[in-house]
Amino acid sequence: MVKRTGKRVTTFAQSNHRMKNFSIVKRNNNTGIGFHSGIVASQALHRHTNWQLCRLHQKFNQYLHKYKLAGFAFVSALLTLSSCSVSKQISKQASTILLKDSAISTGHIGISIYEPATGTYWYNHDASNYFIPASNTKLFSLYAGLKYLGDSLPAMRYQINNDSSLSIQPTGDPTFLHPEFSQPVYNFLTRYKNIQFTHPFFTDNFLGMGWAWDDYKESYMTQRSNFPIYGNLIHIQKTGNRFSVVPYNQAYIMPEHTDLKNGFDILKNWDNNDLIITSGSRQNAFIPFHPSASEIIRMLADTLHNSIDTELDDTITLTLLFHSQPVDSLFKPMMHRSDNFFAEQTLLMASNQHIGTMNDEKIIDTLLKSDLRDIPQRPKWVDGSGLSRYNLFTPQAFVYILNKMKNEFGLDRLKNILPTGGTGTLSAYYKNEAGLIFAKTGTLSNNCALSGFIITKKNKLLIFSILANNYITNATPIRKAVEKFLVNLREKY
């Protein structure tokens, strides 16, 4: 097909070739604008100003007129006007509500707003800069789980031997004897009197790199393992004058004359399971235990009332795979309550399924070199939960992973997994936006994050990521400012 111009003849093929190869990149502050096939797309925007954006659009229009592509120029002019207008309006809104906020301004903030339907960024502020993401890291662990765990959790590998004994091999499933889940694995194991436990040793670290060492007694920092049992937690509860411990075979020491009238407290080292119960004010406690191979096998034997033998030949690989739960039954609480243990075990399970070993460093490196190789900025990603302050991600990286999950697994599924307004970790926020926002929170001291999907009043789907670091207040004023910004964005567009 030929377009006649009067002075020269230009084919659309030639036009498209020129447009594909056309790119204006402003190197200062890592700002880049790309134009492809007549659609304006902002890529890796960093500290851009609206006049810079519009100036680049004008240069592009001059290029189109130079090659007599008036039709393309007209379309581009309309897109330029719309893009500049929206970006300018959101920039003003962000400046007023977020950038000048008295709490946020004591630290740093990165913002990215993206419309997947048109493939365009509506707004970016420091969106290619790196921030500590806290529990937003779980979005990347969720991707790994959705990608490599299929529709059901791999509970264990097994083999029924000629002597009617059972050999089992751990796969990292955190639901075994967890009080929130059904127990098909337990029911299966009770059929066998003799069980051989293969690959008993966890080859990764029980605690993640960069975790705060003095949080080891807190339930949100449960230790990881290859064969979790009881959620790797000891549950201690005082009801009236009664005192209970689960697992029931967990030994503890209570000094003579300990007064439990007002409650109790716990003394425990991180690397053993010796408990000392003292006087205190707690009525209920979940304490992480150290899940060594010997401890797991002891608990398993006591629970099943069976003998458990260990097979130390780690070259043995069992081929049959036993499944426990639908994967989304784990992913939903993982995201709704931001469950660190579930996220850590999800990444380990995905690692075991995809590369044959449970190792954070190896699976993260594999993912970043394969499935996530086109991520806008390669993150420093070190754990599954976001407990580590070594994690560093950009807002555009979260927009990327959310868009990728939407495309690969469907928005409806993600709406079921992520909390919406008034639920989960968003229970105190976005109550009037229930069913219109679906997002993952993230919080560490002086670090706050929110990334997800929002549906505007004009029914436009937007993907956003807002990461705030190093402010000196608590998280509440940050969350309220971000809520005001996103609600205004939804109402306006």
C-alpha cells in the first residue's frame, strides 16, 4: 500500500520502519521517552517535568511532519495533548498531597501510575529509583508461586516400598498440621507404621539475609524449613488457671513459685527450643521454634505415634508427588494478612519445583535471568517476605510485576488473592473503594509501601506503586496521605 505525497512516494512499510527506529532519549537524570507505532509510551521516567515531556513530544511531531506523515502527526498531537494534560494534573495533585506532606517530606517517595490498556505511564516521580519495599516484596514471591506451583501445593514426594514402608521427601509445604488447613497429608501418613524421611536437612538458612536478629521470638519472623510442621510455631495459651502448649509434646521449664495470675512471658534462645515460662502479662503467644531436622523428625514421630527413620543418601529422588491444598488457599492469607512465613515457604516451594532445590538466592537469580529478564530495573531481591532491609526495588518494577501477573494469570484471580478496601491489611483504609482497589501493603519501621490495581470512576484500570522511605513519623500519616491521593485519582479519572 502506498501513500502519495505529491513530491515523493512513501510506503507505510517505510514509515513504520522509521517510526520503529525513532527514539528520543534524554540522558540527564535517566529520563527516557519512547514512541512506538504512533502510541506514546513513557519508559523509565525519572524526575521528569511536564515541559520536558511535552518538548519531546513536539520534537516527535516535527519528525512526523518532516516525512509527510500528517495522519500520524495528528494522532500524535492528540495523544500529546492528552498525555501532557493528565500528567500535569496528577503531578500537581501528587505535589500537594504527597510531596509536600509534612511526614513524607522528611524522607523519600517514589510514585508510578500506569494504564495497561494503552501501555502508557500517566505519572512517574522518582519511579526508577530504588526503595526498601517491605512486604511489597511478596508480590514477586506470589508471581513465583503462581508460575511454578500449579493449582495445588506440593506437600511431599513419596514412594511406597516393597516392605510396605513409606519413604517421604520434603517439599516445603507450610500447611502440614497448620490449624487453618485441612490435613490430607496427615491422614495419608497415618496409614503407614514405618516411614523413612529422605533429604532431612534444610540446606538454606533458617533466617533470611538481613532479618532483624532481635525479632526471633516474634511470630512474624518464623524460621523457614524444608518440612514445616504446626506452622513452625509453638502456641502457648493461658485460659483462667489452665495453661496449654501446642505441640503437646513441647517441653518447657516453669520455675517453682512462678506466679501466672496476671499472665506469662517466655525466655528462649533463637537456635534451640528450650522454653522457660516466667511471670508476665501475656495470655496468648505464638513463638517460633528452631526447625532442625532432628526436631522435625521428633515432632513427626510423636504426632504420628510411628517410628521415623532417616535416609541420609541425598542422591535419592522420589518421583510421586502428593498435593495438599489449592494454591490460592495459601496465597490469599499470604497477601491479605501479609504472612511472612507463607511467603518465604512459597518462594522455597517454587524453587524446589523449578530448579530442584530450596534456595532463595538460586531461584531469585534464575527468575531474574529468565521470566523477569525484561524488568525495567533489576532489583536487589534477597528474601520471600520483605523482612530484609537489603531488598531494594523501584516503583516501576512493581508496576511491571503486577501487569505481568494480570496478563499471565488474569485480573479476576488477582482480585481474589489481593485485599481490597476494608479487608486484610487494608481493613482501616479505602472502605468506600471496596471492589475498586486491590493492593499489597508493606511496612517496616520508617518504610511504607502500597502497590496494586485501582479502577477509576470512568472505569479505567490503572496499576500503581507508591514507595515511601526514611520518614521519621509512624506509618499512619503516610498511609492516609497515599489514600487521599489515590481516592482523588480514582474520582477524577
